[in-house]
Amino acid sequence: GLPQIVLCADRAKPESSLKGLAQMVVIGELPEGVELETKLVVYGHVHGLAGTDHRRRDLMVSLLWGAPIGLAFGLLAAVGAQLSTFVLAGIGTWMGGKVDRTFQWLTQVNVILPVLPILIMIHYFHQLSLWKILGLVIALNVFSASLLTYRAMFLQAKESPYIEAAQAYGVGNMRMVFRYLLPRIAPTLLPQFVLIVPTFVFLEASLAVLGLGDPVLPTWGKVLNDAYTQGALYKGLYYWMILPAGLLMLMGVGFALIGFSLDRIFNPRLRAV
């Protein structure tokens, strides 16, 4: 491709430089006792393993930094949301009555609420860091559709003989939930946890692509946002968008395969499929 900046360019052919020796002089005013060391570094969009962005920064650095940040966001959001949903489903199922009906009503309301538009609206009123976004994402996904799935499992486990025996011995409600009911269904939590991690990673990337992510931390979504704002596709800089998008897809497929494999292990009905 053609260079974007040509030193000592030929006026007739701006894409080529003039032949011969060229001298660059650096002139500056410095306080007394201060020395200035200059160094000429010439590199272009082919610099680095993944090319460079509009500021000549190596994209590989942003992609490598974005991997642990995106995974940490997805893992923490999945752990916080799924554990909260799991515990609330167990408490609601065991307590029954108004508690169970309230949890079901909150779940039905929360399911129809769009999470992404809510986060966008909140961000326009208040600047959010990545960790504040994480807290909001967990809060908005506590009463998710998974609560109804866990509730169905707890209803079946509630009729188990050992639960009835513990109840006959006078075990308290909280001890019944945390000591007997939750451990029975806990193995099914792991596949659901793994499968939902990419959802939160994509959510953070979507916010960053829209320019609503953390302005400080480098993420894959922020790389895509920079590529979009600088017109990477129109300039033929396809690598700038393909690499972060490909990493997002690869991460999603990887977690999906792991989740499906764990589901076959912990769900005996799927082993013969």
C-alpha cells in the first residue's frame, strides 16, 4: 500500500520522496541545565505483529491487554449474577408463598427489560467506569430467566426423601436451603456459568464499540471503536477490525464448547445424545 506520510516528498509525486541526502534539524528552547536527546523512529502500519492504529501504536499490545480485562469482566459478572440467581431461586422455592411469588414477578419484569439500552441511558447521565458497569450488569441479571430454570430443579429436589427426613428432624429454613437444597443442584450451575460468560464479554464489547466503555482500560471493544471512528474499512485497514472481532468470536466459541461438554458430564440425560 501507499505510505500515508512521506518525508521530503516530491511535489509532482507526493507518494514518493526526493532522491538524495536529507537532513532533519530539531530546534527547541530548553531551560538551563536541561539536555534534549532526540531519536528518529520510522515505522508504518506494518509495524508490530498486528499492525498499528491511527496513532502508530502496536495493536498487539491493546489486544493482549484486552484479553484479561474482557475475560475478568465476563467471569466476575457470570459468577456474581449466577450465584445470586441460584441462591435466590433456592430460597424462593423453599420458602414459597409471597417470597416465591415476588421472585417470580421480579423475574418476569426483568426478562422484558432491555439491559443494553438501560446501561446506555445510565451512562449518558453518569460517567461509568468498567467496574461500575460490572456492578450494574450483575444487578440487572440477578432476576434473569435462569431463576425459573433453577426453580424447576429445586421443586424436584424439594420432594427428595432426604429433604423430608431433614424437615422431620426440625432443620431450620436457612440451614435447609444452604446445607441440603443448594448442594443437590450445585453441579448444574457450572455449565450454565461457563455458557453465560461470553454474553457478558459481548455486552462489555458492545458498550465499548458504542463509545460508552471505560475510557482508560484497553479492551477489544475499544479497539473496534477506534477502528470505526477512524474509518478503518474505508481505508483498507481490515486487520484493525478483523483481529479483535475474531478474538471475540474465538472466545465465544471456546466457552460454548466447554459449556456443552460440561453439560453432558453433569446432565446424564445428554450423555446418550
